[in-house]
Amino acid sequence: MLGSFVQFLALLGSHLVTAIITVLIVYVIIFHVWAMVLEMFLWTKPLGRKTFGLSKEDAEGSKTLAANQGLYNGFLAAGLALSFFVANPETAFTLKVFFLACVSLAGLYGGITVNMRIMFLQGVPAMIALGLLLLT
């Protein structure tokens, strides 16, 4: 089955696969920047509370933890963004693999422990990008 998938990817051509990987990574970057903004700056605001289903009291009581979580989301976005600006292809590849693996695991963990939406919005795009990256 894996061999068939690899042959399918070869038929698509390396440029298309590279474009798909890039689009997925850009999505992951945008997702994590938005998560950072929501968690660090909008957590106690109406949009933040609505997004995470929080009462005003719960948002106020957890805003420091949310800001810390948002900072980590920012680090994930920054690491993936950096991978596009590194001149050395091996270093760029390593950065992409590392940060996509981190996002994939975070998405999997969030999906299992908090809400399956996290898995699909955060984890699955990163997992697909990581899988394609490792197969090319």
C-alpha cells in the first residue's frame, strides 16, 4: 500500500507535492499565529471566550495559563516560518520535520484530551504535511 502511495506521489510530480506541503505548512503557521493571538490577547474578550466556550470568570481565572499556551503556539509558528528562510536545505528540512512533528503530537494530544476539533484543525494538516515531506 505504501509503495502504491509513493508511486502515486511520483506521478503527481515533485513540484505539485512541494506546493501541497508548502500550502499545508503555511496553513499550520497561520493557524498557530491565530491561536497565539486568541490565547494571549483575546482570551478574556468576547471573541476569545466564545471561541473557547468560557465564562467571563473562567477566562479571567485562566488567562495566565492561556497566555503561556499562546506563547508556545507562537514558537511553533515561528519555527515553521524560519524553515522557509534557512538557506541550507538540510537544515530547512530538519526544522520542518521537527516542528511538524511537534504540531502533530500537540494536535493528537489535544484531540484526545480536549476536543476532536483540535485534531482535525491542528493535527491532521501537520500530519499530512509531515507524511508528504518524509516521503519526498
